[in-house]
Amino acid sequence: METPLTRWLCLGCGFSYDEALGLPEHGLPPGTRWTDVPDDWVCPDCGTPKSQFEMVEMGYADGGADLARIA
Amino acid sequence: MTKSFVLRSGERGHDVIYSDGSASSYVAGHPGSFIARESSFNFHQYQGGRPGFGTIRVFGDEVFNGAGCGYNMHPHHNFIICAFVLEGELTHINTAGRGMVDQLRQGDYYVFSAGSGGKHCELSISPENMNAIYLWLMPGQLYLPPSYHRAHFDIRTRRNRIVQLVGDADGALPVAQDLRVSRLVTDRAGRFTYTPRTPEHGVYVFVVDGGATVNEVALARRDSMGITGAGALALDVPDSSDVFFVETAMLDDARIRAWEKAHGADLID
């Protein structure tokens, strides 16, 4: 069975990366697994390195996923 | 089973960030201004400590030194950021809702939930130093509507009892998390009891000033401890003291678990 998609939070500023959504404007198509995000990738908002993101098991607030898609 | 750790004042992460040089776009103020930051948990360059406690990711004891010193406008998402002003005056600007400029003095505090995205700026405009406790919390959900609330804790009239500042009590500022922040300011010796809503909740106790003996552990100024599994905390306070309590739901977090496994001695059964 495929591993569920995960969500990650930047510990420098709170920016979230959602595997389901990816970051198309930053070259990461929807479905890009966190392990496939390059090791030298940094938070697009604050420059925090990938190693300082934390996996979170959190749902979106109402309407939040649509906002995250265009973040 | 009660578990606890003790973090002495001098064991905290220590950062000094200057308003000139490489951090000049991040730190405001005249050349020579600087922010001194003591971090109880990992933060930015400081990655040598405990990654967090429950929903707490940052507990920073910060001093803005010099006129105009602080953090320039910068973005956040999701984190709930609280500031409790101990000394000086903090000018806080944020973009939550219609946005706002606020000025906070001793006893004032705010809860800023960055939610779906917001910016903020933290400044000490006058030459007087500003000292605040900054607390960053994981939210209950991602992309909540951004919000800002502020209130005042009157140090003169609310002495010698534990007062809830953030949480679900009457008059406390609301927070979208299973969390309470309380404060005890005393001017005489006494014994106090702090009871978390369940023993499964963790309590992070931080002594701002004076001292306190918490469940028989003596804490001096700026010492702290975290406790889980305790039905109640017994505090003996010698005389004039100022103590913060952050009660939080405990998350099963892989980073914190891995850190505790690698530093077994720090988690005392």
C-alpha cells in the first residue's frame, strides 16, 4: 500500500509543505514526496534549510487547502 | 508516570544578532543595536537543545538593545506567536485582519496567530531596552484565519495567585490550541498548587525572577523545567518571584522522541 501523503512545517516561519499540493511555482509538482525534495532546498519564505522542517499531522482549517494551493 | 527535565538558565541557547552586517535586513535599529536571545528550545542557528515540548517550539527570552532595535517586517504562516513584555516598550505591527500597530508595555501581552499567512514587525523604538518572552506554538489546524488579541496582566493587583493569561479561563486570551499560559507574581513567601487539566498535559515552568521550588526541584532566576504525568505541581516560593506556566497537550513528535532517545539522561523518570 502506498504511504500516505505527508505535510511538513518550517520551524523558522511556519510555512507548510504539503506533498499533495507540491509547490508548482517553485518547480515541485503536486505529489512530490518530501524525500524527493532536494536536500539543498530551503524554505521559499525564510530560507530555513529542509532539515529544519517538521512533519505534522494536522488538518486544514475550512478553506485552508485552497489558500495553501496558491501560497 | 511522572517525567521531567530541568533546564538551567545558562544551558539555554544564546544568540546575539546585530543590526549591521549580514543580519541587517532582518534586525532593525541603528548600527550597534543588537538582539540578545536566550532560547529554551531549538531555534534558528541554535540546534543544540530539546526540539520542543508538547506544542511549544520556541520559548525565547529576548532583549532588544538600542533605539529602534527589533525584527523588521517578515512573513509567517501557521505558528501562534505570543509575546509577554517584561520591561521596556514593544511596538508590534501585524497584518492580521485589517492589520494593526500596537504598543505594549510591562504586563501587556499578545497572541498572534499567523494562520493562512501574515507578516509582523517587533520593535523597541526608544533607547530603553525591551525584554519580552516570545512563545511559538504549533496550531491545532493549518491555515486558520490570521488573528491578533492582546491584554494586560496587572502586576500590582494580581499578586500571590496563579492567573491564566492565555487559554479558556474568564478573561484569558483565546488560542486555537489545547494550551494555557499562566503567571504567578508574588511579594511574599507562599505555597501554590498548579493543576493541569489532565495528568497527560505537560507543564513548562519558567522562573522569570526570584525562585521557586517545584515538586522539590529548586529553580533559580531564568531556570525552567518541563513535567508530564503530574496530577498537580507543588510550588514553594521564597518571596518576590515571577513564574510562567505553559500547559500544553503533548504531541507524539518524532523529532522530540529522537532527541530524547539520544539524550536519555535529560528525561528523568
